[in-house]
Amino acid sequence: MEANREHTHEENVVALIEVKVTPQRGVGYDKIAERIYQHKEVSSVYLMSSGNFDFTVIIEGKTLREVAQFVNEELATISSVVSTSTHFILKKYKENGVVMCENPEDERMLISL
């Protein structure tokens, strides 16, 4: 996998989705998480401690529209899902310990006396 996709011609949209659900009796959050993570667009699912939402779901798509369509047609239609809130990642500065942006080179000429 390429460390910095900005240098490739491959477009990729990454979104962080906050998902509020109603847990199912007897199985809690596990079955809902399983239903969510089985989609190929989903790269990660995390159960959160926040009282505002239950899961953080990270998904990838080729366009903003593709991601929005997935949320509307696949994620939001799951019977236990109460609400979703989508946050698109605009720029990555550091991911998994890897700095994603380059430091600009100093283009000034060296002058010595």
C-alpha cells in the first residue's frame, strides 16, 4: 500500500461515520457490528464509549456520492440503526505512525561570503 496516495492518480474518499444504534436483546452490539463490517466498503468498526453514538465506522469509496449512497442505502437502513453522522476526511497528516505530508524543501539559494 502506498504511504501517500496524493502522489498517485487513484482517487479515494475516506469517511468516519458515527452510528447510534439500539442494541439487540441477548447479543448487545456484536450482531449489529457484524452486519456493518461485512460490507466491502467498511474498513474499520469500533464500539465507542461516547454517550452520543455507539460505533465509529470508517468507510472508503471512490467519490463523496458513493460514500453518501452507501450510508443512505446500506448503513442507515439497518433496523437497529437510529442515526448516522458522516465526517469526510479532507487531508491526512499522520496515519498509523506515518507522516502523510511532505516537508517543503527550502528553495532559497545558499549564499556564502
